[in-house]
Amino acid sequence: MKFLSALLLATLLTAPLPGMAKDSPPPAPDANGPFPVDLARIQQEWDCAQQRETPGYFKSLNGAEVADATRSQFYPCASFLGSMKGDNQVFMWRSPEDYQGVLFINNRYPGELYLTGGNLPPAKGPMPVGPWVAKVDATTGKEIWRTILENGNVSGAWVGAANLNILPDGNIPVAFGNHLVKLDGETGRILQHLSLPSGVAPTEGSNFKHLTIAPDGTLIIKNQTRATPCQIQGTLAAFMCPGGIAAAPGSTILAVNPDTFEIYDQIGVPENAVVPHTITQHDGRIAIYAPSVAKAYRFYWDPESRRLSQDTDWVIDTYLDPGQTTGDAPGILGDWVVLQVNGLPSKVASAIVAIHQSDPTRITRLYPFGTDLPTGQSWAPPKAAIDPELSMVFSADQNMMQIAGITFDQNSGAMTTAWTRDGATTALQALYGPADARVLGTARAEPGTTLEALNQTSAPSYRQQAIWLDARTGDLLAQSPFFEPMSFNTLLSPGYGGRFYYMWDKGFIVLQPLPLQAN
């Protein structure tokens, strides 16, 4: 939201959001300090996490940026402690320290939190220091250490969002700008550093934001690019610099050894692939899916030959309908690659698009909120969440002010809207708990919020609340009080013992839904 240009803002409406939910949160049950987790759940959650297959990542409740290499946002070992049938209340407590621009919160062992922040700078003007990574006590919110990786005011480097992932040995690889570092998970000490080649992009127009770990453990890293010369900061500089996305060079994908930091291979993407890539196993091969603003591509990583290659038979130039804008990061559901489109504002409604991995001519799509635009605009920056057990996909469109659950037939690719709910959000959707009690967590703006407020470039004036929904039905299970808006394109991050972490521009808020207690 902070990064939208004046040109984009000029298209936004100022009318109140139509049809926003009328249900209001109960008075805030402030915990008046840190609160313990459900102690009995910790071992259950840890044991559950040890049984999950997350190759390349530390086995924890939440050891990867968005759950796994397929970017599912699926956390079946996390606990929702509220009632699935009765009324719930949400206890809250604010972190006592300043964690500016927090974008991801992950955990390793119970009691530990790792934060990445300082990576949501304004488009122009002085920037906050960052990106940085911090280790924090999961109960008290007290900082244990913080490793500052960049200060764009000094270096002049292009600063965008940075991701957070934890390796099986407990250490943390972080890509930013044209750098890759490995941090000691215990101390925050920088163990290794590697300067990353930016391919066809000039150094000042490259940001290696995207790091995903392949099933064999290899780091697959991709840059975003921006047209140069340009001094605009933030991830959306790729669209805001003079000439826009059409003038931005193509991206580069690197394969890097996680232990030695040797660059095995690199390959170019024909266009700027500004959204994260997804990695999965397909037909016994490691497949990398990377959509650009116009097309969707597949690449392969071969651990034996240590080579990257492009599958020239899997190039999709029809995944967008006329007027739609870039797809978000892909998800994987069975044999299908699933994309949420309209990652930038559009005058055409958003859709969920599914492309078959084995037959790229098989493409299905669904407009979960219909094709009319009551507000005059669509914008869906959060990628779709994927539930492989329920065979469901979840979509959110901030400027159409809707959230949806979608059933997905994995044989035909046919999609049906199961439910919709009012809610304007740029937050990712996340899925928690077992299949028979699956909960969807996200955030939504308060009723009456205008599109102008939702899209303002700095100091947002509107408020937002965390919500938990029954994933199957969309029924509201719990809702927090209204807070400052959640950080752009982040998620309601699960923690051990039933805690959730709501990230905003100055830190995080600890939340715990529980059944409403009788007075």
C-alpha cells in the first residue's frame, strides 16, 4: 500500500466500502502483559511438525516464509484454541519493543521467534534501517539479538521486502539486494556472504528478494528488477520507475549450495518475474514455476547435473484475461498450478487461474466474486492459499472487498465458489489445524473504510482486525479488536501453543482466541 504511485492513486474511489460486514468485535480483553501458551499443546504441535514433509526447511510449526516450498500458507500443526461452534474472545498484547516494518515471523524451537523487518521503505525520502533479522522471545516479545543487513540511506541500494526461511541446521539464509547471507540461528552472527550476479539487470536495478529451498536443499534465488536510472524504493519500484514494468530487464534465477554458497548455475527469465517462485516435484523432477506480468514459465533444477533449464513447452501467455494484471506467487494443488491474478490494480475483476502441470493447454479459471466491479476497481496482491487436504483454494481481493473459499476438482480443474465474505485486505490467508476443524486466518478493514484510505501511500488512517473463519463454510469464528493495518502482503502468523502474531509497521501484536468465558 505504501508504494502505490500517484498515478495509480488517481484511479481510486473514495466511497465507503459497500457491503462490509456489520459484525463488530467484542471489547478488547487486554491481557495486560505476556500470557502463557497452552502448555499441553506444545509437544503435540512439535510432534506433528516432525511428521510433516518439508524438505530443505527446519522441521517446526512455522519454519518457512509461507509454510513450504509450494507456498501453500498451510499450517496443519498450528492450534486454534477457540470453539468451532460457540462464541470466542480474542486476548491481545503488544510487543514492548519497536520492530519496524515486520513482514514475516517464523519459529524454530518453541519459545523462539525470528523476525524480518525494515524492508518496507517509502517510495521516496528517508528510509528506515533494514532489512534486518531479529531473534525474539516468543512470550515476552523481548529482543534477543538483531542483525542489520542494510541501510539504503548510506548505500543508496534498492531496498525491497526480504523473506525469512530456516535451514534444517537451524541457521537462516537471507537474500536482499544483490547479497546472500547466512545467519547463525543462535547468535545472529553472519556466517557467510555471497555477492549475487544480477544477470541482464544492472546492479542498482536488481533485488534478490525471493529465496525458496528446493527439495534437495539447494537454494533457488530469484531477483526482481526495476528500470534504471531510478531512485524509487520498495518492492513496487518495479512498476513505478520511469518506463514501468515494460522497461524493467528480465529476472535471473540462481541455484546456490546452502552449505558452501557455491553458485551452481543461473538462468534468465524472459521478463521481470516480480512475484515469488514456487518449487515442487513433478514427474520425478524439481520444477520451478515463475510467472511474469505477461506469461507463466516453468524451469527445472537437476541436482545431479547441477543445472537449471527452461521448459520451453510450458510457456503460458494466456493466463490473464484482457485487462487483468500480473499473477501472484503460484500455489500447487495436485497436478495444477494455481494463480491469483490482479496483483496490481485493474478495471477488470480478479480471478483464480489453474494451469495443468502436464498439459499446459488445460487452463481453467473462476471469478469468485463475479465480474461486476461495484467499487470500479479490483486489486488482489495476496497470493491464493491452498488446502491440499480439503482440495480448496482461498482468494482475497482488497478493492472488491471480498474473501472467498473455493472448492477445486483436481481431476477436471473445475472450481466452484463455496462461500464469500465481506472484507478488504492485502493480508495473505493462512490455514491452521486438522482437516475436520480447519480454520482460515486473515485480516480485514473496518466498515466504512474508503478505497482512498486503503491505498494511501503513508501513515494509513484506517484500522484492521484479525479474523478467524471456518475454512469450509466461511463462518466467522473469532475476531480481534481493530488495530493499525497489518503489514502489506504478510499473514497472521501461527505460534506454538495457540498464539498468533499480527504484524504491523511498528512491531507485532500477540493474539490468542479462546472460548468466551461466562461472567
